[in-house]
Amino acid sequence: MSGALLQVEGLTAGYGAAPVLHDVGLTVQPGEIVAVLGANGAGKTTLLRTLSGLVRTTRGRVVFDGAELSGTKVEHLVRRGIAHVPEGRGVVTELTVDENLRLGGLWRRDRADSRKALDEVYELFPPLAQRRTFAGHQLSGGERQMLALGRALVGRPRLLLLDEPSLGLAPKVTGQIMALLRDLRERTGLAVLLVEQNVRSALSIADEGVVLALGRVVARNKASVLRDDADLRHAYLGF
Amino acid sequence: MDRFVYLTFDGLSRGLVYAAFALALVLIWRAARIVNFAQGAMAVAAVYVAYSVTNATGSYWLGFVVALLAGLVLGVTVERVVMRFVDHSSPLNGVVVALGLVLIIQGTLGIIYGNEYLPVETPFSRDAFEVGGIAMLSRYDLFVFAAVGTVVVLLSLLFTRTAIGLRMRAAAFAPDVSRLLGVSVGGMLTLGWALAAAVGSLAGMLVVPTELGVHPTAMDVVFVSAFTAAVVGGLDSPIGAVIGGLVVGLLLSYVSGYIDVTVAPMAILTLLVVVLLGKPGGLFSSSKARVA
């Protein structure tokens, strides 16, 4: 598995003394969409927050693109090519759409390409282009998700850590976002580690699925296999 | 009528100083959610530095520039050495630490310079021009207008037009998200303190010569007025700080001029109570609820 983009081994992490994650392992190949599934409190969000350094790792290894990731400062993550779109969308609601998007590219040296990426995002999400000067709090839930995603894309990441993009969105909007992820993967080779409660829509676009229960990996398999595994679905995924 | 004109200009001139000082409070509040009660003492420290430099070199302007730089350095120091290590789980912690800083700074200044008023010169005359027999405003008032006006314009350009300003606002509103986007939140916080302390020092430099002179507690009363201005305007709003400062300055000037100087503090308190009763977030607070 030397070609893996992200390799997580034996990851144990949490808040304070009691770990939330126990010995978690997973792999994301370049251009692959991996869904992290599980019930509330399974540790899905904590997993993403640990990968990006917002939660301290107590044990285990995270290797990104051949180099150790642990110890990297949170603010240096984007420079390594990782964009984390947090749960609840993470739009800075006091800033305008345009300011939010520009924020996504401020760390980049390549100003020209930053601007180009910004224009591409406006092309990708026409509703955002119509609301450039709107403050974040004036947007609908779907538009905020577009903005958070678009802002991540301005940094041209290689790996997207995406936390519950469907949260609070209409099924139609969720469908659009999932289709967009698949499309981005086809066009740009963007790999995605997707945390979702909406198991059906996540497995519909994912290549692989990782099922978490109480902070442990209880299943890792092709998405198509997980979709058809009735026992697993009943036990951990609730449908 | 001529008295009204004079009091109005006097109020605006004082109000601009309060505005600058309130702006400094707002800068730190927005960045760190701390009301910096040490702002006054820090500003006085910068004025003392200017006093020493001006006395040694004979140049007011050298002292002026050094005071602003001293403010920057003091702001960085207070944030990096003290405030960064304060546990912010309760908003009172920062307040208590800031009050402790006031005692330390004022005590140290008293030891070095003595607890007496030292005379400070102004770079321009404080005699008011007369236009058609009516005393209007002095050269020094014009200097105050220009200095505070420049700071307000520069700050608004910084925050609305530059990448650093965008980073500072983002870091203040959403620290975790900003870090994920590559913003050095700690660096922005330090920068916020530095700017605020420099603006506070400017306010100190402008107001101290118009009062009794420089003294370790010279900014205490100014702090009360400026704090009122910041709260009246809404602690989150730079525009509110400026307008709040002008309102407080005018109110003080009219009440002192038409009623009595001793009633002025009561007028300030009344204004504070009325605004807090009518609009608890301040006149220019955004309507959206914010979690501190």
C-alpha cells in the first residue's frame, strides 16, 4: 500500500483522559472516495478532527503522501494539500461569500491560480456567484454547504475531509453535492474522506466504506459490499 | 450661540480621543473577547516613554513616534507573556488579570517617575481660533481631528481591503475554521493587541496634554468615558466605537458647559443605563445573537 495518499494506523485519540477513537486504521488511495459511517457518537467527527490536528493523537500513525502528518500544525494542513470542511459547514457567517472564498486561497503563493480557482468555484456554484456580497448568515443551508466546499476547493486540495455535508439539507441538495463530489474526483482526482450519517447517499458515491462503532472500526470493505451486507446494515447503520 | 459652537467643537475634539480609545478596546474585544481594562495604564506607560524621549531629545515628534512604537511593543508583550496564558473559560479571568496589570504598570511607573503630575507639552497651540468673534477650535483640536481621522481610515482600509485584515476578522469570528484554512490565529491575535495598544497610546498622547499632565493614573477617567463609548456603540462595532466616542465627548462637553463639570460623570452613567436598557448590545451591535 505504498501508493496510498492517506494511511492511518492504530490511531487512538480523544478529549481528555478517555479516548474516543481506539486503534483506528484506514487507507485512502489517490482519487478515492472513502465513506466513514456509523451512528451518533461513533467517533466519526473526532476522527476527522484528529486527522487535521484539532484533537490530539495519543497513539498511532497518520501518513499523508509518504510523510508523517502528526505534529503538523493545524494551520499548515492546507499547505500539505488537505482541506477539512468541518461539521456545521464552517462558513464564517460574519464574512461575505467572496471573503469566505478568498480566505480559502490566502495561504497560497500562487496568486494568479488562487484567483482562477475562485472563478472556477463561482462557475461550479452559480448561486454563490449571484450572492458574492451577501454575508454568510444570509445564505440557505445548501448555499452554505456550497460555500464551505467551494472555499476548500480554492486551495486545490488533494484530499478533502468532509464532515456531514448532508446535515440539515433537503435530499435533492444532498444528491447534488454527492454528484458534485463524484464529478470532482473524475475531473481532478480529488480524494475524499467523507463522514456521513446519510449512509445510502454516502455509499452511493463511495468506493470504500469504513464503519465505526464506539470508536472502533467494525467493518472495512468495498462500498458495494457494505451496501449488500444486510446484517452489518442492521447492526450498525440502522437500515 | 457662540458658547454652543465652542462646546460642540470642544466635545468633538474630546470625543475623537474617546473614539480612538474605544476603538482600541473594540479591537481587542473582537480579537480576544477580553475587555482590556489595562488599556489606560498601557497608554500612560507609552506617554511616559514619550515624555522621557522628548525631554532627552527636545523633539515632540520623536517622542510621539516612539510612544506609538512603545504601544505596539507593550501590546505584543501583554498578549504573548500574559493574556495568552489566561484561561478563557470564564470571561472574568481576563478582566481580573487585566486589573492586575493595571496595578503592576501604575506601580512601576510610580516608582520610576514618581506619583505626581508632570507637565506635558502640546505640539500646537491650544488657543482657539476666533471666527467672527466666536471661539471655534484650536490648532491642537485640528491635530486631534487629523490624527484620529487618519487612524480610523487606515484601520478600516486594513480590515476591509487587505488580506491581513481578512485574516484578522476570520480569526476573531471563527478561530478553528481559520486555522483549517491556514490562518495563524495566534499571530493575528498578537497583531490585534499590538494595533490596539498603539491606537490606545495615540489616544493617551492626544488627551494627556489637555489635562493635568502625565501621572500613572492619568488615563483612569478617560478609560471610563471610552469604555462607556465602546459599550454604547456596541463592543463588536468599530463604527459604533467612533460614534459612541463622539456622543460621549459631546455629552460631556455640553453638560460641563451648561450645567456643571461635577455633573458630567452622572451624565455618562445615565447615557450608559439608557442605552443598555434600550439596546443591551449597544447601538451598533449586529442583530444576530452571538456566543461570546
